[in-house]
Amino acid sequence: MGDLSGTNFYFVGNFDVDSLKNFARKYIGNLPSTGNVKKWKDIGARYPKGQVQKTVKKGIAPKSYVSLRWNMDFDYTPLNRNEAYALNKLVSIRLREVLREDKSGVYGVGCNFNPSHYPNSKLENTVSFNCKPENVDSLVQAVLTVIAEVKEKGCDEKNLEKIKQTFIRERETALKENSFWLAAMVSADKNNEKLADMDSYNEWVNSLKGPDFIQFADKYFKTDNYAKLVLMPE
């Protein structure tokens, strides 16, 4: 706290603006600042390129853990993040239907899309699950089949409607939370985006069509850089 140079303060909630300004002048304006703004440093950490497969044999429990990862360059914009999030919803639904309900091979399966802007814009997609060691290969193939299916067929009407309703409901709930507005303000400031762009979110959701997901899958499930990581019992 000896040097607050370059620090941004964000305030969200129900408050009197003039009173807040006075408090800010009194309690923040007097904090020490040398004018030496700190900068983050790119340490050069990057995902591996190409196809990577690694199996680690550790532990005695009769179960395996599988992590499948795709990483790629990513144009970090609100639209692209929304598209990736929509694709994540569809793939999550289909993986749950196939791996857990149809094959009864897992208790749960996680599908996460992780876009990042700094130090370089990139996207990592991860599918992970626990299963019996003898089911690893068949379930990995089932995951790849689901992704190939989305690339070929997109999203059916049933799941499309489910995704739209989920998005609209989540946004309605989020708009009532201070934490959502704080995150939105920080993100817009950090990434030089316009907070008002959120106004078109519902319109974008309602415009989604099943074939759109074919394009999304081609864009955000590139197979150039792919890692298959498996933990097996000794």
C-alpha cells in the first residue's frame, strides 16, 4: 500500500454519488503515489504446439482421470466470447447426454472454455472426466465423436431453445447482482470495450440458429494443438 500509482477503484451499489466523491477524495485521494505505474511482464509461457499425448501412472485407486485440451489463437471480442460460451453450452449438454446418460461411463463431465487476452489472446477448451481405466479409450472417442457431430450438424431445436432460455435467465439474474456489474466494468476498462455493448446481448441470443454452431465449432475447436492427458493407476 506504499504506492498506489496506476490503481483503479471501482464502486458498485446503491450510494449517493456526491457523498462517494467526498469519501474518495478523503480516503483514496490522500493515498501515496509516486507516479511509477507498474506493468505486467510476459514471461513467455505458452501452450505446447501440435499433438501431445501423455499418460501418467500414479496412485492405486481403480479409476482414471482424463483431460483433453485444445488451444488456439483467439480474437478477444465480446462477440467471440459469446459464441464460444454458446458452443460450450451445447457441447456440455451433448457430453452429459452421451457420456453419462447413454454410456453410463462417468458421474460427471466438465467442459470449459477459457479465453484470455493477456499476455496474448488465446482460447483453451478443456474436457475432463473420471472413469474406469478400461473405459478411457472408448470415452475419449465418444468425446471426439460429439465434437465432430457438432461440426457437422450444429445444434438441434430442442437444445437450441434450452440454450437460449438459459442465457436469457442467467442474464436476468446477473443484472440484479453487484458482482456482475463490477466484473463487467473491470472487463470493459481492462480490454478497452464499451459497457453499453451489453445492451445487444438478448438480441444476439434470440438470433441464434442451429447451423450457427457449425461455424462456432470450426472456429473454436481447432485440432492443430491438441493434448490428451491421462492419469492411470499404477
